[in-house]
Amino acid sequence: MSHDQSFLADCRARLAFDLLANTWNSVVLWALKDGPCRPGALRGRIGGISPKVLTETLRRLECGGLVDRRAYGGSPPRVEYGLTALGRTLLAPIDAFGAWAFEHGDEVMAARERYAGEGGDPPPP
Amino acid sequence: MSHDQSFLADCRARLAFDLLANTWNSVVLWALKDGPCRPGALRGRIGGISPKVLTETLRRLECGGLVDRRAYGGSPPRVEYGLTALGRTLLAPIDAFGAWAFEHGDEVMAARERYAGEGGDPPPP
DNA sequence: CAGAATCCTTTACGATACTG
DNA sequence: CAGTATCGTAAAGGATTCTG
């Protein structure tokens, strides 16, 4: 890789981190990787996300050009969300984390238990 | 990649996302990539982080086994934080995002401006 | 200088109810 | 069913002060 120390000052770097710095952005992007999807089905794929927060998250991603929204009029309304080309470019980096979690997730959980056991009584969130 | 749809249900996956789902974890990890560092210097490398939040973040990462803390007694106290072996394994995935930001960050910012201009007046955070 | 303690503000998130 | 509106809570982040 090729970033120098000013990396953290670069606003694009901050933008990338900020994109992930919330509970749902990456999860929703990930849930869309298998193709466009209606909001209801999305909630099923994800689990534990309220309709309101899902809508907010999708708007945020749409605003950033990562997700696009297609509305087919009618009643009941039918809407589908899918990744844009730009959004798809984020899948590989996200997947790198997924792979990391499968390899090292246990170590993190073990470290936390060790920390809790060693008298690090107030284990920070 | 090799994750099936149950990926999102796997608690290790959630753990990985949660590690990034806050403003500072990834930034601090990244700032430590060039070697161990004292808190004061870390704040300089990062910029915009308060001492309190830096300490909290370091504790959190230490608890997860990603960072270790070495205290050399004395007065004034001298402390250094550095990545553990486990922490270093996270650098590659984080860097994937950094690289992504350099390639596509402009597109996201452009999309946001477009969105704001098109009457998407309330541009969500 | 490290960092704990305190106080305060903001906001992310959740639950619920309502509209088209 | 999609989406908005409203309310409430919990937590994150910031500023400040104080200590060893």
C-alpha cells in the first residue's frame, strides 16, 4: 500500500471510515450483495433492524451514490433497492473484514474474556 | 469470497462490523500502523480526538486484544501503545478501505452534491 | 504527561402509530 | 407495503478540571 502519514488528514480517508462508522451502513450494503431487494425482504435478510432505521440507512447510502432506489408505482407500492456500480466496488473491502472476522473473531472474543477475568472489571464497550 | 447468506447472522461477522461501527476505532488502529506511540503523539497523528475519547478507544481496543499498552514508570509517566500481532492482522482490511477511498471518495462526494442539488434537500447524515 | 472524573450536548437507534 | 412522524432512551463524543 501507499499511504503516507497524511492519510488521516485526507478527507477522503475520513469519508471512508465514516461510511463504516455506524451500525447499519455496512450491514445493509452487505445484505444487498446478492441482488436488488425490497425493503421488507431486506429486513428479513438483516434481522434486528427497525423499518425506520432501514429507511434512514438506505437514504444515506442513496445520497452517497452507493445504492439506488427504483419505485414501481401502484398500490400496494413496490420498491426495490440495489447496489450501484459504485456501491459494488465497496463489496470487496467489506468482504475483507468479513474474512478477517472468520479468521480472527474468536481471538477477539477470547481476549475480551481474558480481559474481564484479569480484573479489567469494567470492560469497555 | 466464500460467505453464504447466513453471514449476517454469524456473531463473528457482527463483531467485525461492530469493531468499525464507531468513529475512532479504525482511525486509531490506523494511526498505530507505523509503530508504537505515546498518547500525546497519537493525538497529534490523528487530530480532532479528545484525550478522553482517545483513552476510551485505546481501552476498548486493548480489551479486544488488538492493542497493547506498555507503561514505563516514572514521573512524568511514560506510556506507549502499539498494535498486537492480532491488531496487525486488521491493517490489511482497513487498508482496503483506505485504498477504496482514494479511488472512489470523489465519486461519493460528487453524488452527495448531486443529491443535495436535485431537491433531495434534507441530505441525511 | 497520562488519565480519571464530571458535566453537557448531540444523535443514533428503537417502539409505536399513522398516512397513501 | 413503503414511508413518515413523534416520542423516548441510551450512548457517543466533546470540553473541562483535577490527580499522581
